[in-house]
Amino acid sequence: MTEAQGRAELLHQSASTSAAAGMAELGLLVGPEATSGAGVSARSPWRLSVERLRRDRMAMITAGIIVLIVALAVGAPLISMLVGHPPDMQYRDIGLTPDGLPVPPNGTFWLGTDDLGRDLMVRIVRRGRFVARGQ
């Protein structure tokens, strides 16, 4: 058998196998040909949706960001306690410049301060709790 004939035979076998598997999936085959598609299994619409979602990279990144936001909102009191800045405390001496402007991000205020010298990071995570509750 020549190389070209071998390729043609292999192509014919794979085409007939794939056609039989497709027909078996549609339920058109009866007998021994129908049972040859052992890789076919019934899956619920939920399972198909979850599998498709897990293959979508951008959807998984988005889900991770949502989980992070929820975790920060749930842990807001702990974050406030660890940082040592209550959400409504005004730091007029260290939270504002001598000109009365907000302090930019630094080691004390990770996201800076607002016009009244309050810590923005603590206020953002605390506000996330109210948003999550719908208030």
C-alpha cells in the first residue's frame, strides 16, 4: 500500500467513525453501532452552563473580583480595626496637608484621605457593606 492510499484509508475510517458517533448522539443508529459512542453522556443544563462558564477565562476573572469585593465588604470591621482608623474619624492633623488639602496615598492612609481628613480605604470598604445590603 502506498503512502497516499494509507492516508486515504485513515481519512475514510476517521470520517466513518465520527459520522457514526454523531448519528449515535442524535439517536439515529440502532444496534451495535449505537453503543460504540461510549463517551457520550447526558448532562443537565446546569452542568453544561457551569462547564462553559469554567472554560471562559474572563468570566472566571470577573467572578474572582466579585468574590474579593464581597470578602472586603464582609471583613470591613476587621479591616477598620487592623488599620486603626474608624470610618468617620477626621484626622485633621495627619489627614490633611498644612494647606487643608487631602493627603495622597501613603503608608498611613493607603488610598489617601478625603476633604475632611477621613481614611478613604476604610470608608470604601465600610460603604460596601451598605451597598451589599441594599441601603
